[in-house]
Amino acid sequence: MEVREHDISGRGGYLLTENARIWLCDEDGTWYEHDVRLTQALNGGAIGIDADAQFDHRVVFQVYEHARPHLVRVGNGYGEPAAGDWKVD
């Protein structure tokens, strides 16, 4: 899945794929966590984003062959509530 992260804090920081847990839910309600190692490999090991910059990259999920992606959920990895859900087009 292609994603674009944009730092709006003016301070930069870690990419969500490095500092968060990301899940994909298919239309049947099955959840898949992103594959951290494959995501990092595709992104060249990038872990941070500069202040006010954007970074286009990919997040890898290993899903069943006929799965129909429905939404993506991002959590911060520290046991707090999810940052949000985004519908997949």
C-alpha cells in the first residue's frame, strides 16, 4: 500500500511505520498487522522525517489472496487508543 506521511509539527520525527502499529482490515473483518521488516526494506531503512517534509513510501501487509482491503488503522504502539481509521479506496 502506498502512503504519504507529512510532518505538520514543524519538528520532524519518526515515520509512523517505525513508531506505530498499523493494521489493515478487509471487508470480511479480518485484521492484518503491517510487516515491519518488509516495510523497512522497501523504504531503504528510513526511520525519520524532516520538519515540514513529506515522505512517500510503502507499507506492506501480507493478506489472504482474495482479501478486499477496507480500512487502515494506525496506533502509536504504546497502548493508547488508535490515532485513526482511514478507508481504503
